[in-house]
Amino acid sequence: MDPFLVSTIILAVWGALGPLVGVRYGHELAKRSQKEHWIDDNAKEEYRELIGALFEAANVSILNRCLGRETTIEEDSTEERCEHLLYAVIYTRLFIREFVEKEQIMERWKTAFTEHSKTHDLEVLRKTLRELIEVVVDHATKLKD
């Protein structure tokens, strides 16, 4: 067979199929990129919720412990609600679950209060909770834009 004829046939086939292959490949790239952005956006929102719940629960807990008196039933109730909200946020994360488990967010939270109940050192509790919140913030800010 004539090599020019073969090359002409190959070029004609490629001329017809090339754009289709290019469109398909471009579609796959766009789909993958959109999925990555969607996952990152959801992870950012989950980090925001976790930071908010940690911050609120920490503030209420520290406030109750620095009053210098016994807390009222309402104050205890508020602290309990904040802590339950925090637990709900921690246990319902889908996109940052691996981070929450790896960094042992729940365990660190409980350890901070266990240590405080032994020492009653409010500054150590503040420092520990601040460090916990900073770990979450640091990890959240490393996400791609």
C-alpha cells in the first residue's frame, strides 16, 4: 500500500476523532477540578463550624470557671449546651473527619478539662484551649483557594 495513502487515512481519522478525544479529556479535567473545589469549599465550611463551636464552648467554659463562685443552673446549662453542640460538630464532620481523628480534637478537649479539674489553673486551661483552636485554624488556612 502507498505510504501517502496510509498517512492520509490516518490523518483523516485523527482529524475526525482528535477533537472528540480532546473534548472528552477536557471534560474530565474540568470535572476533577470542580470536584476538588467542591470538597475544599465543604471542608472550609466544616472548619469554620468547628472553630466556631470550639471558640464558643471554650469561652463559656472559661467564663464559668473564672467567676470565683459556684455557677448557677442556667450557667451550667449554657455550658452543657455549648459542649453538646461542640460534640455534635466534631462527630458529624464528613470532609475533615480524618483531621479531627488524627489531631484527636475530642480527646484533647476532654484532657484539658480533666487537667483543669486537678490543678484548677485557669491560665493552663486557656492556653490549652487556645492551642487547640490554633491547630484547627492553622490546618484550615492551609487549604487551597
